Amino acid sequence: MVFAFSAHPFRMLTLFLRAVFLDLFVLLILRLTGKRQVSDLQPYDLLMTLIIADLASTAIADTDIPLLYSVVPILALYLVQQLIAKLCLKFSPVRRLICGTPQILILDGVLQEKIMRRTNYTVRDLLDSLRSKDVFDVGEVAYAILETNGTVSILQKAAFQQPNKRELNLEPGSAALSHLLILEGKIQKSGLETLHLERKDVETMLKKNGLALKNVFFAQMNGDGELHVQLDRRNGSRVMRFTDE
């Protein structure tokens, strides 16, 4: 059998060089986004990644398309993605609109049917996620939370956390979520409502420990009333934990 090689060698070299250039260019763009793996991507980020890959592959396969016809749209998509990322960091409503919010699928061993229907998350999907975390009994779960990137985070009930407190003959205590109270110097109303606190309660706790609200970058409170505080960079990003006593 005789194979005919009709393509001109120069055209093959051009395809090769275009493929190398666009591969390196797309790799650089994806590295600049700061993402490390697919599981880190929000739905919007994943969409942008797929579109960028499609633009690059089109230019690689068709040498009649100028490289700039792919490079310019890819740069535009990157800039738009960076703008949206900045807006999400600065404005919570934008982040909720673009990324959504975490959803509780299991609360104290009880599947939240309404939320599962709303998020199109089936019981089989949930059980698969539990098994991937080495949890085989729904009754052992205090919280299962569907994160905005599609992964499921699990907090087991205290009696089943490792090491097994029941086996160590220790008091199980309680298992409770930590709730966000302060972000970049601003009180988070949702955290206050969940923990049944007032703004003045948080400000008083901070004042007792010599802290000002404007200097707090991040703070959350756990179920035992312990406050975890991280100051902003201007104050050395210092981390403290204390309770309201």
C-alpha cells in the first residue's frame, strides 16, 4: 500500500509551531488565573477554560486563521475573568450571583430533601460523596455541605470523628459549624442571625481583647462560642482565638 503525503512540509512546520505557541500561551493564561486543578474551578471559570481551549484548537487546526484571531479573544476572556474575580472578592452579592452559595444537604443526620431537589442533587449522588469521604452511614453526619465548586464537605458528629471518642471513653461533646462573622472589617449579618448575636456583641468581644472591627480581616465563631480572628495585613495578619467570658 502506498501512502500519499500531499501536505507541503512548510505547512506541517507551520502547524507544529502554531501548536507549540498556542499551547504555551494558553498554559500561561491558565497559570495567571491562579487555579491549580479542575476541582478549584467555579462554574464560570470552567466555562472560560473550555472556551479558551476551543479558540486555541481552532487556530491550531486551520492555518488560514491568523493567530491574532485566537490570541486577542483569549486575552479578552482572561481580562473579563479577572475583572469578575475582583468583583466577587469585593462585593458579596456579585459572588453569590456568579458562584452561588453553599447548600446544606444533611443536617444532623437528616437529608434536606427541599435543598436536594433545588440543587438537583440525588440521594445516590450524596451517598457516593459520603463514601468517597469514608463515611458509610448518613446517621454519622452532622453536616454535609454542597460547595459552590460542586464538591461536598462533610462534618461528622463528634462521637464518630477520628479518633473515635466513643472508643476512648470520652464525652462526645457537640458538633457544630463555624459561622463567618467578619470579613474585611465588615460584620456579616447572616452569621449574626445564625448565631443569634447582635452587632454590639461582636464589637464588645473585640474591644475586650483590644481589637477594632476595621482591623479584622476574617473572623468566625464555632458552636462553643470560640471566636477565631485574623487581623489584616497592616496588623501583621495576626491570628487569635478567644471566648466571650
